Amino acid sequence: MRRLRQAHVAGELSLSESSALARVARDGPMTAAELARAEHISPQSMGTTLRGLLDRGLLSRAAHPRDGRRMLLSVSDAGREVRARRQAETAERLADLLASELTPDELERLRRAVPLLQRLAERL
């Protein structure tokens, strides 16, 4: 998995940008402060991450419906496209890695373990 995460191309998302984008996509619109808390980082660090995502048009901002002083972040169409492309690329790299590194017996054991791994992932 480390090799999958390290396959970073210049101009692509950093790990913190990818994580923030994924969080907003998964959890829905939220403020920068809510996102920083959810990602367990300081608001200042989140500000740096958000600047990159906003500058590239991957996130958008809109006024909070109940408090106009606050801004809600949401994933833009461009952000959804980037996420879909990255997920497809990661899936392809993982499939290639599994096919080249595991024996048929190991692949079968992994296939049987998938439901357990999914159950654990849902608890994260």
C-alpha cells in the first residue's frame, strides 16, 4: 500500500489535499474549521491545504445557509472528476500489483478476507 500512496506525480494532489477532498466528498459540505477537526489538523494547516484545492477549482465555497458569516466547502465537478480518475488509476495499479505479486492461493485467501476488511473499514 505504501507504494500506491507514494506514486505521486508532480502537479497532482498532495496526500493532505487528497484526504481533505475525499473527506468533503464523503461527508458533504462543511466549514474549513469542521474539516480541520475531522482531519485532526490545525486550522492553519487546513488553510494551506484548502488554498491549493480552491485555486485549482476542486472545491467550491458557498455561504452557510444559517450563518452568512461562515462558508461551506463542497466538491466541485472538477473535484469529482479528479477523484474518479485517481480512484481508477489506484484500482488499476492495485490490480496489477496483486496479479504480479500474489499466488492464486494467496489471491483466494485475500478474496475471502475482503468482507472482514470492509467491515473494519466501515468502522474507521
